[in-house]
Amino acid sequence: MEKKECLECNELLKGRIDKKFCSDYCRNSYNNRINKDSKNLIRNINNRLRKNYKILSDLNSTGKTKVSRTKLYDKGFDFQFFTSIYKTKTGNLYHYIYNEGYLALENETFLLIRKDK
């Protein structure tokens, strides 16, 4: 019978023939290490979305507000991160971060809006 080792700590495995890890700790450590890059990417994107959402919701306390691009930039808003785009029949593009959205107006001004939940 072939002796198998834990994929994480190389300890000799006992028990089932298809066993790959000696413990739950080793299984979790191995999977966290293997998936580290994709999890970091997702975590970073979610952090940017969370920050954008907070900026919009803080600036838009009434549900409909106009603000300048400068004010959004000063707060740290990143226009590259949003969750959806809605195009109206007239061709206006609303960008949303979940239920908080914005529409580009003229003169570097934006209309902030909130979708009802």
C-alpha cells in the first residue's frame, strides 16, 4: 500500500484511501494559499465599490442631489468601479453602485440618485 502525505504539511496520512489532508486546518490553509490571488482581487474590487457607495450615499442624503466632479474626486470616488449601467430611452447613462447612482450632466456636474429598494 502506497503511503500518502498531507498536501499542506507533508505529514503521513492515515485513514481513507482518498484522503488529501491530515486536518481541517491543513485543508483550509492549502485552499487559502491556492486561491490567494483571486481572493485578493475580489477583496480589492469590493473595497473600491464599498468606498464609492459610501461616498455617494453620504453626499446624497435627500435621494436626489447635484455635485461637482471635483467634490467626488476630493472624497476619493473612482469612476472605474460601478455595478451596473442603465440607459434611458433618451440615451442618458446612469451608473450605479448597487442602489446609489449618478448621471453625468454638463459642466462637470453629476446628478446623484437613489433607487428605491
